[in-house]
Amino acid sequence: MIQTHNLGFPRIGDQRSLKIALEQYWKGSMSAQNLQRTAASLRKRHWKIQDRAGISYIPVGDFSLDDHVLDTSLMLGVIPERFGWQGGEVGLDTYFRMARGRAPTGLDTSACEMTKWFDTNYHYIVPEFSKDQSFELASNKLFDEVSEAQSIGYQVKPVLLGPLSYLWLGKEKDEGFDKLDLLEGLIPVYQEILGKLQAQGVAWVQLDEPALILDIGAQWRDAFTHCYKQLATQSPKILLTTYFGELRDNLELACTLPVHGLHLDVVRAGSELQKVINVLPETHVLSIGCVDGRNIWRTDLDQVLAVLQPLKEKLGHRLWIAPSCSLLHVPIDLEWETELDGEIKSWLAFAKQKLGEVSLLQQALNQGVEAVATPLKWSRDICNHRKRSEKIHNTRVQERLNNIHDAMTQRHTSFETRSALQQAWLKLPLYPTTTIGSFPQTANIRAIRRKFKKEEVQENTYHDAMKGEIKKAINLQEELGLDVFVHGEPERNDMVEYFGELLDGFAFTQHGWVQSYGSRCVKPPIIYGDVSRPEPMTTAWIMYAQSLTQKPVKGMLTGPVTILNWSFVRDDQPRSDTCAQIALALRDEVNDLEKVGIRIIQVDEAALREGLPLRKEDWQHYLDWAVRAFRIAVSGVQDSTQIHTHMCYSNFNDIIAAIAAMDADVITIETSRSDMALLDVFKSFDYPNAIGPGVYDIHSPNVPSIEHISTLMQLASQRIPAQRLWINPDCGLKTRAWKEVEKALTVMVDAARKLRADQEVL
Ligand code: GLN
Ligand code: ZN
């Protein structure tokens, strides 16, 4: 009999009930006991869903009040000193203070750093290691949840982040040691955990080692061998799970560690399947992750069965089937989507539906395809229908895609020539000041937008309200004396969703929430078909803003790579093609903006870096098509039109050449939090165009000082000639209050004036 299992289930709850409970608890309107009760009932509900779907081994320990890496830190007693932990079971509020800096009890403490979980949009809390880091079992959460599930009668498979991936994901907080040195101290605690699980009667435990798909190098590979030899002794059977990519140089290692089974993400590492089968010992279980846990498309079951059937012959009961990775990265249940176009809906599968597919595959293998002929045919018909659907294929878009030529990806002349032409009409002072795009998104704006969507107010009323906001933003910028204005983006709910709604080829869910971090969830758009722009998207708003002032107003768009990276993307053509289609649509918008007289246009690429592949050898290929897409979007304009871009991640040092290759006339970046340390890269790399290094942190309500800004700009001018420097905040202002914005920008403009005056004296 072939078994099925699941690697992890979304925790947030349909209708986001965990989010709601967490936020109530943080506010003080829910007790800790009730929060735990909500959590327990969610776990129970989720186990039931998985059991009902027909999953043989139910994951336990994947549930988290905040983050599973943080849970692992708690379990291992990795609590930074500043949280004042004295040993013993770590309390709930210490946990939340680590995650978010504050909790209903205890002193506010600076939170632990958060960073992206591999190439997903989920963020984990980075473990902090000190030089004398010790480990001890400091949380019983996993064991309690195992008992909880066992008492209901489930066959449980506890899920644990493996010791090597855990170390890999953490950060040394002291100088002079390597986190890998900590492994010796970590192994006994993992042994203790595995021993306890065995004592609880657990047959299989899932150890996640996604680090095995990264460039870890020989030393870490040796550490894997050393560590797993010692784990194998007193333990339930270990299923070593890898996901999100190919094993490549770690394949032999992953296949031969002394465990009892290996999980392979066949969606992303299908090309390695044969090799894995050849190398895997005859005693190992091979778990095939064949249902995509990273995307929302229905599985082509025939195609998967064609792979699984021969495997069944070969492996027999040693074959397990599962989703490719944890289902944390997809929404929970498609059935909630009552407003989605029926045809598009039929092409989709969320977590619950994906488990149904796993179970159907199992039945087909165990009982023969005849036993499930009807659902298989149903699924086949839908897949075939999707392939042919007119909703997807737009020949005009395909033709345009095929006819992109090099000239479309290049500005007509060099930056030097262009900037002279731009300066001829812009006549900007030294250190021009601008902002990144958004102004405060107040409760009022959100309220009227909600009403407009529910059709409780007329379009006119809504538009007038937005115009009012634009006017307010323009007036403030005028008063403050900024040099290049923005309209403030009041009409945009979200920088991707706004454009997705106006482009063809995008669909939106009502409840398709995916956890981003803590209680924060996002609802990514679904790109299902060829992308095109039926009509101008932003010109009317920007023209209105421009009509209110003599100063230039920047057109404001979200770039193709960012739209792509923050959406669920179609799986029937390369991502690069979808990206180029979005770029073509944006190119039309950029050209239209120019036509109506907007001659500074910003195309944001906040998520360019996020799309970097997990293996360095794959970076260049991605950067090539990503940069090309940006250039397709912006290269249709005249030389005198100034193209800006904005990126808000730290650490662009290793992709600076690609950023320069985007050839934007001006780039604004986030640097303020590192005191411009990020600009160090310009010591060795001669960045050719203009830059606005963010001079203050918009994530904080604090008002920056003139001195602070001046010092930062002086630092910047040691790296980049002053003639190519701009002054701006480090990101959009939508999360701030008007008062804060007014104060901060006043200081910023004053600082610019002072710098100019100083320069004149020189
Ligand atoms: N133009 C956008 C804004 O100001 C950019 C947001 C971002 O970089 N994340 O809000
Ligand atoms: Zn930003």
C-alpha cells in the first residue's frame, strides 16, 4: 500500500481566524488562555481536514502562533539575552516580544530580525547565536501537540526543522566564531527530542532540511554526515525532507544519510528523480512531492500518474506521495471563492483541494485507475480545457512578445546625453528632493474605497475623494518646496493589486490569503492568461495632479518583475515570458504618460531581488530577463523623459551590475537603516547614473534631524558625485500619518537647502 502524507498545513485559518485572535490578544482584548484555545481548535480543524482528505500521515508541529523557525528557537532554548529569559519553559509573551518587540506583558525589547524563507514571501524570525550559545530543551509545544493529535486518534508525523538548516538560517551575533561550530552542542538536544517522540510512540518524524537545495559547500555537507549519524540512534524513523529546488551537488549526500526516507520536490527537481532512484538505498522510502505546494493550479494528474506508475513497480510500499512542500504558501480552501469566474476557478486548487489530489493519486495507484476513473476524467477534461481556453490565449499579445527586438530594450542614447537633455527642461537644483510615491493611506481613504467596492458610494464620489487627497498631497509638497512631486497614490490599495485589476489576464480571490509574517497575510493576484492593457491605467490621476502645479509630477507605476514576483504565476509558459508580457503592457502606459506630458516616470521594482534564484549559478539568467523586462517597459520614451526606479531592500551589493544595467536615469533606494553602509559597494563599482539614497527610515515615526540627513548625504557624496545625488525618504509614506510626513519632509527639504548652501561656499 502506498502512503500519503503532508508536509505542513496553513495555520492562519480560513477567514484568517488566527490573525484575528492574535491581534485581539496583542491589543489586550483576548486572554492568553482563549488565544491558546483558538489555536488548539484550529489545529484540530486542520488535522481533520487532512484526515478527511485521506492523508495517511498527518503533520504535527507545523502549526505556529507566529513562525516555525521561532518555535524551533524556543524548543532549543535559543533566546537572545535581551529578552531576560531565566531558563525553564519560555513564556508566550517572551515569544511575541522576540517576534515583534512587544507583547501584553514584559518590557518592549527590540525584536529579532525577520527575513524571507527561501524564495517564498513568507518571513521567518532569524535565530540569533552568541559565541557561547548553549542549547537546551525549552519548550514542550511539539510533544504536547503530538499528544493532542494522538488523543484524537491520528497517525501523526511530527515536523521539525532539521539541525543543519536551523543553523544555516541563523545568524552569528558575536564576532569570532562560525555558527557551524555550534553543531556539537545542538546534536544532544535533537537526540533528546527524537528520543521523546519515540517514547510517545511516534513511528515517523519529518526532519526538514531545505538547506540541502542551497549552495552549502563541502564543510556543511560533512557536518550533515556527522550529525545524522548521531541522530539515527534513538529515534523514530526519519523522513528527510528537501524542497524548493534541485539537490545538485548535495544529491548523493541527501540520498545516503543514515535516515529512513527522503522527500523530493518533484515539481522543482523532477529532472533529478531518476538519479535519486539510482542512488537511494533499497531500504529508503522515497516521498514524491508531486502536487505543487507553491502555486494554485490544479495538478495534471495524468502527467503525474505517468511518473508514479513505474515508480510503484520499482519501489512498492516504499513509495509515498505528498505535496511538493508545506502548503503554507497557498490559500486554504477554494470553496470560499464564490465570486471567481467559474472557468478560472475550475483550473485552481488550494490546500484542501491539493490534498484531495494527493489522495486521488494514491487511490489510483493502490486500487487502479479504474477505481477513480470518474474524478480522473473530470480533472483531465479541465486540464485540457484550460490549455485551449480563449481566456488564456491572446494572439495579439503573443505576436508582440515574439516581435520584441533589441531596440525596444534600449534608450536611444547614453545616460550622459539624456541627463543633459533632461536637466535642460527640469532645471533642478543640486540635490533635488522628491518622495517615493505614496502619501498617507488614511482610515478615511480605506473606508471610502471599501464603500466604493461594495457599491455603497458612486464612482464620482469616490473619484472626488481621491482627487481631494491628491490635492492635499500636491499642496503639501508645494508648501514644503520639494522639487519633483508625486500624486500620492491614494487610489491604490496595493502596488500590485491596483495594476492587476486594470490589466487583462489577472484574477483576484476574495479569501485567498497567504501568511507573510506573524498575523500579516497577503492575497496575491493570479496571473492566468496573456497579459494586456485594455486602456490607460494611471494617466488621468497623474494629469490631474500635474494640473495643480508648475512643478513636475512623477508618473508612478509598479514594474513588471515586481508584479510577477508578488503574484501566483501561470505554469504553462516560462516566467520570463509572462514578465515580458507585463512589461509590454507597462510600456504602453509609460508611453501614454509621456504623451500626456508627464516626463518623469518612476517604475518601482521593489521585488527584483526577491526573485533571485536560490542557487547562485542561476542568478545571471534570472537577472538577464528581469532587467530586460524593466528595459522593455521604460525604453519607449524620448531621451528628455526621465525614468526613475525604486527598490526597497537592503543588500543590493551582489547585484549592483544588474541594477546598473537597468539604466534608469535615477534610482531611489533604501539605505538609511544601515547608515549608508550599503553605499560601500560604490567604492568598488562605478555606478553610472543618478541615485537617491533614502535619507530617513519611513518605517519609524521618529522625525529625522537635519544633522543626520546631512551626515548621510556627505557620506554618500564620498561615493557618488554630488551632481548625481537626489534626496528622498527610503520608501513610500503610506503607513505614516500626515503630521509625521509633514515634519519629516520639512527637515528633509531644509537639509537639502543647507547642503546646497554649504556647497556654494565651497
Ligand atoms: N511607489 C510605492 C510607494 O511609495 C513604492 C512602494 C515600495 O517600494 N514598496 O508606496
Ligand atoms: Zn520601497
